[in-house]
Amino acid sequence: MKTRDLAVICCLLWLGTAQCDSREPTGAAESYPLVNVGGIIEPYSSENTFNASSLSLFEGASRSMECRNVVHLNGSQWCSFVKATEDCRIGSGFIDYLQGAVCGFCHDLLPLAIVLYAVWLIYLFMFLGITAEKFFCPNLAAIATSLKLSHNVAGVTFLALGNGAPDLFSAMAAFSDARTASLAIGALFGAGIFVTTVVAGGVGLARPFTVASRPFLRDVTFYMAAVFWAFLVIYFGSIDLAQALGYLALYAVYVLVVIISSVIYQKGKNQPQTSLYNNHPEINGNDDEIPTLIRRPLEDTSEYQSLIESEESRSTKSILLDSLNPIDIQKWRRKHLPWKIFKCLKLPIEFLLLLCIPVVDFDQDDHNWKRPLNCLQIVTGSLVCILAFKSGYYGLLLIRGQYPVWAVVLVITIVLAAVIFFTTKK
């Protein structure tokens, strides 16, 4: 389940408990809300219990009711209503948060369930932040560096994809369910406004910077064009295939303009340097004319070899264990207690991500290549993807009615990891 759905459920439970508390019966004038059960209006009280016939009528009537009607029932009836109502069932996700809160806690402890869900929501946001900071953005930067893309081109392609991928998948999930389809447009515009106001303003306050005039004017022009186009679509209340393809074409034109602008800028930037080298041929001399202090070090560096054990001499087990350790011992000793507590909270997240996601780091000599860990990530990453997508639905499918998809993926990835392990170096 997405973090957005968890927040909505927390709000619904909070409102429901508030309404139930305000309707608490007192004294002899005890009254209970009326509920339509099998076409008959009957009052329900906390002392009443369901027999087999009344429970079946209750379940049959609740299938056609909306989940929000649970707030009109007594607390003892919430769990039965949520289990029997079709509208209360979650179509995706590994955890049924609504049923867990209503059936896992007694009615008086629902505020505790809301608090726990709020803490879990914060932890999920921390999970998302760690994934983006330490695993997603470094790999995008490595891809941009490998392709020799400029900062502008990388910003509007790979980094924009990383920034917009959560919104893309959230919108697709919202449109797939009629109950949340109306939230998709508001969430997209809300995210855009949040980024252009809160994020930009916060960065400006924390670290002032100078904006390049022409790229900024170019980006704002295309952004205003996209927003105006979306306004026209919402105003007329319909969108067809041509307009949908037009959105994609607008983004393609935007990327093309950024690439052309970057090429022109690089040519203009390199032109003075070329003329400078042409006017001063002595700068283009051979290696013998380079001062000794800036020459590359000699090949014979036996006297300066590191005392630390090299990667080649270490065992596969030690490399794997060190690679899976998310704690830097030297940094741990220097930090204070609050940092250590926060680090302990992040350890399960970082360990799980280290186990599944490889990270390329061009600042290191080996580009962060760890053969045992990277071969293991081929297996674990593939299994996590196939079992997490669609809540494991595709991973549990059977090929020809015999072989589960996850088992086939496991065998293929083990063979691939073995080939890479025995054909590469540590």
C-alpha cells in the first residue's frame, strides 16, 4: 500500500473515533444509530450480539455499502463490517491497514493504532529518502557521467525521471481505482507546487545560489506551457489520444531544446580556449616540458604501498561481510548519541537496500565493484522485483501450471551470477 493510502486511512479512523465518541449513549435515554440490514432498519447496541442469520444479513447488505458508513456503527461492529464490505477491501499491498487497525485493536485503542500508523508512515518516508539519497541518485549520476551528459541534460532526463517516478506510479495506481482517481490530478499539481515553492524556497534560505538566466527562462516557459495545457484539458473536461500524445511530444521538444542549447553553449565555451592554445604553441608541448611536480607518479611505488590488506588478497566471505555492513566504524566513534540512535533506526533499511541494489561510485578506484555482493544482488534484486510488483501476483503465477515464475527467475539469476562470479575479478 502506498504512503498516501495510509495517510487517508489514518484520517478516516481519526474522524470515525471522534464521531463515535460524540455519539456515546448516556443514562436511560440510551440510543443507537440505525442501520439498514437486509432492507430492515434495526438499532444496534454494544450489548447486542450477532447470531448466524443476522450476521449473514449484515454481510449481504454491507457488500453494497460504502466503507465510510462504518462510522455510523458501534465500535463492536466495526470489524465485522470491514471484513464483509467490499468497498473496505484493499486491492493491492501486502498490509491491510484498515482491517489491521479495526480488528487488531479494540475500539478504545484506535487512537493508539493511528499513532502507530503515523510513526510507520514517517518510517516509510525515511525509507524513500534513503533509497533516493544513497542508491537512486548516485546511480543516475553514474549513468549521466558514463554517457558524458552535461548537468542540464542530465537534470531534465535522468534526474527528472528519478524525481517524477514516484508521482508517475502513484498517479497510475490512483487512476486504476475509482475511489482514488480524483486524487491523482490534485496530487500531481500539489507536488509541482510543493517543489516550486517549499523546496525552492527552503534551498534558497539554506544556501543562496545564482540562477542562470537563459536556462531558467527556458524551463519556466515550458513549465507554463504544460500547466496551461493541463488547465485547458481540465476546463473542457475531456482528453483524447492526440492530447495525451501531445504531452509526451512537448516533453520531447523540451529535452531536444535543452540538448541543442547545451551543445551551443559548449561550443561557445571551448572556442576561446582553442584560440588561446593556438596563439601559445608552447602550451601544447610534450610531457618532457611538464614540470616535474605535476607529473604522474612513478610506477615503482613499492615503498609507499598501503599497509591495509588489498582486495585481491582478501577472502570472498570477508569482502561480502564488509560490503553488507552499513556502519562506518570510524565515523560511528566520532558521532554523538542522537546520531547513533537515528543510525540504528536506519540500519534495517540500509541493510535491505544494500542486499538488493548495486551502487556505482566513480570516486573510487574500483567504481565500488564488490564481486561477491554484486553477484548476490543479481539474485536478490531480481527476486524482490518479481515478488514486490503487483504485491507478488506475477511472481506467484505458474508457467504451464507447474513452474512458478519466482522459481524460474531464481534459477536464471543464479546461473547468471555464477557466470559473472567466475569470469570477473574481485
